[in-house]
Amino acid sequence: MVSIESLAVFAGILYLFYLIKVDRKLAAYPGPTLARYTDWWKVYRHWKGDYVDVMLEWHNKHGPFIRNGPNSISVGGVENAKKVYQTNPVLNKGSLFKTMVLWYKGKSISGLEAILDENEHTAVKRMLLKGFTPNSVATYESKIDQVTLEFVNQVGKRGNFDAGEWFVYYFADMMNDIAFSAKPGFMEHGIDVDGSLHITKVITKMWARVHAIPTIMSWLSWTMGFLVGMNWKIVRLGRECLNTRLEKPDSQKIDLLNLYIEAGEQRPDMISPERVLGMTLSTIIGGSDITAFTVTYGLSEIVKNRDILDKIEREMKQASEMQELSYPPTLKELAKLPYLNGIIKESLRLAAPVQFNLDRVTPPDGLEMSGTLVPGGTTVGCIPGVINHDESVFGSDLDIFRPERWAEASQENVSRMDRGLMTFGMGKHLCIGQHFAIAQMRKIIATLLMHFEVSATDPKAKLVWFSRTFLRHPGEPFYLTVKPRESVLDVSKS
């Protein structure tokens, strides 16, 4: 009979041979020494919360290809990113995306991002795209206005507020309304209702720390589906809304739930009720956190730079005087304000909340990038924050928040930067909800600045980032003070 000790020794020898093989395969690529032998290096860096900073430093010193695991390479540079996320042929997703599968009572409720089969992903996304175009987003404007004006009312009563906290409330209420036509009431109560947001942070923190070890993360995700799922208010709310809508269809409701149910009726083999729930939940979670941090970051830059604040106020005042800006401002009006949109784009570029490589696997014959042939079967992926720091695309002053980068650039350069911006991903898997996010960011920033004089409560305070979840969050409270203007349309009046 074979002993456990013998099996352990045999397994260790096999793993050693594996390490030698992959080490030789990628020996030419620079990277942290420990990363050459184990993915636990990533776990350690995500635990510390400095993974993106460390990788950006390596890319700045050693170029576009950095070995960040035994069989993985972090890729820098916009042109290289276009190869990684090319559409013909499409590179298969890496094992990272297996860890994004959500579970509820033992059933998968995964969203679009966790579909690994490319043909299935294409078919599902094609059915949903009609609900995420700019024109479709415009049909939700009354919902966006209602939630935005409620936010203005709530923070106006308080006078000062923690931006990181309240923008999460705002976007969580917003996305629940857009998804289910139901708001949990975060802004109404001014607290994390039922602890839902805290549970979300716990789960995303856990995911960030162990996603580099897919087997462990997949098991934890399945287990959490039993331990947390039944007590997670957002899941209960989603399940209740889905069951009610299935029992009593209401085609007059303008929300994503109807879109997903309709798609499920067309292709029940691809979109089960569980997947409808999962897609709706992933829309809420992803849409809330990414936009909340981006707006918090953008406003922190605006209030600390008087020149930027003066320019956006001047732009809105001139548009108002020309009767091209009303209150509340419409999405159509806001899309025509160059400086506001420069603020949005620069916030997206520098905030870059996603804190990990979006992995793909090179084809058997390898992938050529920048004159280098990366061996077949290698995991390659880009970090949005690294790609958004490509000097050849965005200029030399990469770390400076400068809306003029976009507002004063030629249309050709704006288009080039748009194609290189990776905050929402790139290629076929570009985030389906990006137009919702941009519309909401335009609306809340413009409405706040039109209605209030906005300033940092502590002029010396800086926004501290927390990067130990898979998305970047404020690490400490960052308070803004709001003072109602005499006239919401005379934005220059102080």
C-alpha cells in the first residue's frame, strides 16, 4: 500500500518538474523572483494592497513584459493590449474568470463576465446590447434624475458628507432602481441598510486576496453562496423582484430585469432564471463601486485645484447663459460640455479602480507583441491602471489630473486616447455598462456643482486609496462641504 508520505513526495517531484519547465519557458522575462515560482506572490501583494503600484514600477523600469507568476506575464502598452484583447481571433479567458462565478444555494448565478465559452458569451451579449446603447441609457434619465435630486437633498441637509460613503449609497440606490425598479434606501436612511454594502466589501476583499489561486477561490465562492447568500439583502431583493416579475409580467417597467427576462425567454438554454439574477446582481455591484470611486476621485481633484473648479463652473455658466444647460441638466446637454467630459475621462484614466490583470491565454503557436513572441499556453493580461499610463498615447505628464488633456486635444487625439483607455476593458469584452456609468458620472458631478458651492471640508485632506479589494476604494473618510448657491443656474455666483 502506498503511504501518504510517498504520495506527497511524488507530488512534490512532479511540481518541481513543472516549475523547472515553466521557468525555462519564461526565463527571459523580468519579474519579482518569488513570482517565478508561485502565484502566492500575487496573493501576498493583494493582501498588502500594493499589487498595481508594484507592477507599475516594474513596467516603468523594465518594459512591457513582466513575469508576475510561474506561467503568467503582465503586459504593458496600449498597442500590446490591443493584441491581448484582439477580436479575431479572440484569446480565451484565463483561469481568473472561473473565480468570478457567483453561487446562491448551490446554483451558479454568474453574470456576463464569468461566461468562459466565447461563442456563448457572444450570443448572450448580442441579446443584451440593445439595452445598453447611449439611446437606451437615455430612457432611464427620469430614474437618474430622481435619484440624483434625492442625493442633492440629502447632502444639502447635512452640509458636509463623506464622499466615499455617500457616493456608494447614491450609485447603489441608482443601480438597484435601474436593475429592479426598487431602491434599498441607502440614501434615505443614510446608512448601510442591513449591512449589504459591508458584505459586498468582505466578499470582494476575499476575492482580491486569493483569486490568484483559482481552486481555493472557487471553493470559497461556492461556500459563501450558502453562508452569505441567504442573508445578503441584495440577493433577497433580487430574488423577490425576479419571482414577482415572472409571476406578474410588467412590460411597462423600464429596467434591466425586463431586458434580461426577455432574453431568457428567447434563449432559455443560455439564460436561466439563475443567470438573470446573476447578471442583474453583477450589474449592480460592478456599476456601483467603480463609478462611486471614480466620482469620489474626480471631485477630490476638482476641489483641490481652484483652476479646474473655475473652468468647469465657467463652462456651465456660459452654457446656461446660452440656454444650452437647464436644471436638472439633461444627458444630451452634458454630452456637449468639453471640459466636463474631460474631467470624466481623466477621472476614469487615473482612478482605474480595477486592481488586477484581465487575463487571457496565448494560442498554441504563441502571440507576437512588440517583436516578442510570447510562448503558447501562457497567461497574459493587462492592468487597466498600467495601460492608462502609456506615455505614447496619453502624454508625458501621466500622473497629473489634467482635463485639458481631453478637452483641448484634437478629435484625432481624443479618439486615439479613447481607444487606449482601459478602465472599462478593451476589445470584445469591453464593459457593457460603460454608457450607464458615464451618463451617471456626468449627471451627478454637474448637478452637484450647479446646485452647490463644493469644497473639501479639510483643505489639507487628501484622498487615501485602499486597494485590498478587487476594486479601489477610499481608505479613509474624505469629507466634502456643500453650500447652496443663490441660483442653481448662475454657477459663478459665490
